[in-house]
Amino acid sequence: MKKYFSVHIFDTIIIGGGQAGLSIAYFLRRSDLDYLIIDDQKRAGGTWLNTWESLKLFSPSEYSSLSGWQMPKSNYEYPTRDEFIKYLIAYEERYNFPLKRNTLVHRVVKENDIFKIETNRGNLYARTVVSATGATRVPYVPNYPNQGLFTGMQLHSVDYRNTKIFEGKKVLVVGGGNSGAQILAELSKVARTKWITLDAPRFLPEEMDGRYLFHQANSRYFKSETLNQNGEASLSDIVQVEIVKDGLERNIYKDLRPFASFYEQGIIWSNGEKEAFDAILWCTGFRPNLDHLKPLNIIENNRIKTEHTRALKEPRLWLVGYGNWTGFASATIYGVGKTARATVKEIKAYFENMAEY
């Protein structure tokens, strides 16, 4: 056992036990490195635990799996949120990863060339760190004039669970993409709704889903020029899962551009017209959760400069699962495996090089 001032020093600590953290652990388990996952949740599931109840994945189960073990076939065309959480629980148990739960990281600092990870359950120490806290932990809500005057309900999609509290109300859904489209379709069955998007939303053809995005990710990863003949799709394009198909059939997707400001009962459109709403639901995305890394003084514009996943100004820190700046599609189930494999290869090389001195 390694000791540092009579405390244990891990070779690697992974901060975050969601799909990115588990993917890193899967490849680390093949090494002889001493590692630990720390996670702030009570159980497996990562940020999937904070998604709405009816959420569906965008791909069949065989395209929604982490490295090493395929997700069991779903009862539906696209797996449900609960099915994927159940899979993450089983994945974690299958590989028996060393994991410390209910552990919230406050700060990561350097002491005598060792990382000290300060948590709500005491300090931990490591020679290298992988931050995998994810791209969906810090809800983003845009600022609008007089936003504080609005007396109705304002809720971000991270806090949305089901339609119960919205029944019979008038709701403005703000934000396109898959979350906005799925939630709007669900809400429109029990409430009067309107939809705000920055630009006209793009719905993928019915035959294109996460499988296509999976192949596109592979093509980019291997720098292939042979993409699907329909051209590239974006991760922000809307996949026609069942609830979205239903919404298209009901013709609910009448998108409007952003309004000008709030007033007490609702919003003011750009033409000056006022419209009352009972609730605003923000489906406006997230920002990376990097607060715990602030003491390292390497964050610029809410990002950390990296070469692939390795921090340029702190080369014993890697970041996985934060979006394309840490590997194409690294914040997705189907994209994180390649990123994790390459990251662990670099971590192993670091320790191999250290052993030579």
C-alpha cells in the first residue's frame, strides 16, 4: 500500500460514477493501477437519475451499451430511462468497480505534487485524476429582461418529472432539441402549450436515429470520408422516438422565435404584445460542472484546454464526457467508450514512463 504522510495515495481517482466514469473504470480494471471512483449519488445511474420519467433513449439497446457488456434488449424499440438506469446498476455490479458513494467533491488542489480531493466525507489523495462529472449537471437558463417579475412557475428540464403539476395550465416550453421536443409532446396532451426555439428545429427522417449518429461518430473517429449519403446529422437534431412521432401527427410543433421580455403574468413578444402563461419550462441545456477544479487555475471560459482529454496546463488531469471538446460525442453513451479507452491508454503510459525513472 502506498503511503503519503500516513494516508493512502491512489494512482487514479475518477470523479463521477455515471457512464463516463464507469467507462474509464472498465479500461482501468485491465491494468494494475490502484484506482477509485467517487460519486455524489446514492445509487448508480449518474445524471440519468435526474431525467424525466418517460424519457426514451434515441437508439435500440444494442447501440446504447457501454464497453464490454451489451445492454439487455429493451421491451420497446427504444429503451426507457428506467431500463438504462437498471443496466448501469447491473454494469457496475458485474465489474465490481471500487466505488465510494455519497461523496461530493468540493475542491481538487495540489499538495507536494499530489492531488488532494476535498469531499464531504474527508480528503482523498491521488497521483492522477479523471474528472467525469458530465455535461448535464449545471442547468443553464438564459437571462431575459424583467425575468424576476414573472409570478408563475419557472422550471428547468432537470427538475421536470411528469405532467401532473401542469394539467390544465398554459405552459411555454423554451428550447429545441430532443428534450424540448419530447417534453412538449408530453405536456401538450394535458396543457395548452407554445414552443420557443432559437432556430427552426430539424427533425431527422423517421428511419434515422442514434444508430446513424453512432456510425457517424465512428466515421469521424476513424477520419473516414464515407458518411451516410444523407449527409451529417447533428446531436441537436430531433430523433423521432414514439412521443415525437405522436407530436408530429398531432401537429404540435409550431415553433416560435424568442420573446423580448417578461412581465408579471407572462411574456412580451418582440412586437410588444403580451401573453400570459402559468409556467415556463426551460429546456435550454446545461453547462459543464467544473467548479471543483477551480483551485487548479486552469479554467478559461468555462472550459479547460485539452489535447484530446488531457489538460494542457495540468497533464495529470484528464476530462471525459463533457462534449466534443473532450472527444467527439464523448458526452453520449455510444461515443464515450472510444474516449475512455484512449484516456486510459495515456494514463497507463504516464505511469510506465514514471517507472523508468
